[in-house]
Amino acid sequence: MENRLERLMPIARKEGLLIQEIKDEVLVYDSERKKTHCLNQTAALTWKHCDGRATLEEVRGLLEEEMRTPVDSDLIRLALDQLDRHHLLANRIARSAGKKGLSRRVMIRRLGLAAAITLPLITSIIAPTAAQAGSPCPIPPCP
């Protein structure tokens, strides 16, 4: 049986990030990696509750209240995997032995297509440098 420390959520990274909340999404600019991430509602709420004190089950309950829909613990694990892949966590949580990461495709099959709207999603773009952003030439290059 795992102890409480193993079930704690990681801590959301805040340093080097510019954060803008927009309706049901959160935009995060990572100044270290020069990338912008758009977190959908599920990913944003999961990230918001990554305080290092709450357990996965406590966060699951909070998400169910805020989203007004049942939330599977695996959705939160999927969100944590994505947040970690995009360097938005200050630390990681240990995975249980034998636990394999779930993909969105597997989750859709398991939960059904109707539940796909609640799947966490992080979309990222690389921010252009100042020189690229100020370029007057369209693509393809000017003659």
C-alpha cells in the first residue's frame, strides 16, 4: 500500500513563466525554452492544483466539482504526464511500479468518445525571435 507522500501531486513550475488565464484555458509562455503552451480546462485545472500538498484523489474531487462532470484519476495522470513533458512541473511524482503512461487514444477508447472533451490537452508553439517577428519578408523569401 502506498503512503501519502507517494500520492502527493507535484508542484507546478512558476519561475520563468508568464501566465495568462483566458476563459476555460491558460496560456503559458516559457521564457527559458521560448515556447508558448495553451492548456485546455482539464490540463489547466490539474496544473492549478499542483501544490505538492494535495493528493491525486483530492485533485480528482476538486476537478469533478469545478467541471461538474465525473473525472477519472487516469485523466489526471495523463495531464501530469503532459505537464511534465512540457516542463511545467517543478518536480515529478514517482509512478507506481508497473504503471505505464496512458495515451489520449487509449483514454478515448476506455472512457468513450463523449468523455474525450475532458481529456487534458496542451498545445505548444515555438515563439519567434524578435528578428523573425519583425521580418517584413513573407515566406517564401523576398526576391
